[in-house]
Amino acid sequence: MYIAARPERPGDVTSLLIQERAGERVPVIGVGGLWTPEDVVQALGTGVALVGLGHAMLLNPDWVEKVRSGREAEIKTTLSRASQEELRIPDRMWGMITHVPGWFNVVD
């Protein structure tokens, strides 16, 4: 089971409710809106077993290295239209990323 963490809504108790009902029977994975180490710590603090860093890892393949070396300020949260080759994103996936409104924060 997974939950979507929404740090922009700190009053949201969805993860806590899911954890209360299912946390002992199945692992709960927190996903969505996790960019910084603080976001990860906050999500893990709800009691989820794991967190998923989808967008953050796609934009920052070196996310772990940045965090370990204290370079959190370098974590990208927007996707430049010029970064497809640098990030090695295949054409079909790039097309979806850049054309699905709201999926990624794409900038010129």
C-alpha cells in the first residue's frame, strides 16, 4: 500500500489514518512531494515503512550524494527543457514528462 505525502498540507492526516488501519498488516510507503531530507524525515515520522523519491531522483540522480555531502541546496525541484540529454531520459518518457500538465514543474 502506498500513500501520497503532501508536505504543503501539514494538517493532512491521511498518512496517519492509513498507518493506523493498515500499518501493522502491510507495509505503507510514503510517496509524493518528497524533495529534501527534511521531507523524508517528516514522512518517516508518520510511521511509514519506506518512502519513494520518484521525481526527486529523476531530476537528481545524485540525490543521495548531494545529501550525504551537505549539498541539499543543489537539489533541483524544476525540470529544464534543456536537460533531457543530461538526465538520459528516453524520448517517449520525455514527451510524457513535458506534455502532461502538472506532472513535473517544467521550465524553459
